[in-house]
Amino acid sequence: VQLQASGGGLVQAGGSLRLSCAASGRTFSISSYAMGWFRQAPGKEREFVAAISRIGGSTYYADSVRGRFTISRDNAKNTVYLQMSSLKPEDTAVYYCAADRILSLVARTTLGEYEYWGQGTQVTVSS
């Protein structure tokens, strides 16, 4: 199982980026997993950003990004997205996608519940 995050980069404050997380593996289908995005800034612990349930019916956001970020998924493409708008310098971090094999149609926000992790993509927001 591999989760490949991409789409990070350098952007000015107020700008936008869209992160993608493509899953691969012989039998791995993200439709069996809730998916989440987490981030880790230098010197800080990894924190929850957003999560989406297995079929996309429920989404969850950290208070710090609610209204600015949107998580979505395309199970047919085995890909999850994070659309980030109105970016702030405090959004600067390495962003990680993760998969949580949960049977119910909710998504969890706790880092420890996620089994598979991508390698991370750097997002830098300049002021």
C-alpha cells in the first residue's frame, strides 16, 4: 500500500493550492477507508486538518481551516484531495494524507487511528 501526496509548493498569503493523495497497491481501494489530511510544522506535533468518510458523505475539519479548506475524494480514481484557499503563513507545514480502515460511515480525527500514511508534501505560505 502506498499513498503518494503531491501538489505542495510555495504560495503567497491569500493564495490557493490543491493537494492530491493517490493510493496504489494491488488490492488497495480507498473506498474501504476514511481518509484524512494531517500537517506538521517545524518544531510542532503532527495535527489533524481534515477527514472524509468512506463514501464522502461526512467531512470534518480542524477549526483553524474550516471555511478555507475542502476535502474531497474520487474513489474511482483512488485519490483524495485537499483544496486550500485563503492560505496563511501559519498553514506552512508538511502535509500528510492517511487512511483509516473504519467500517462505519464516519471519519476520525485522531492521528493514531490511521493505519497508512503518505510521505508528505511541503506547503510554504509566504507573508
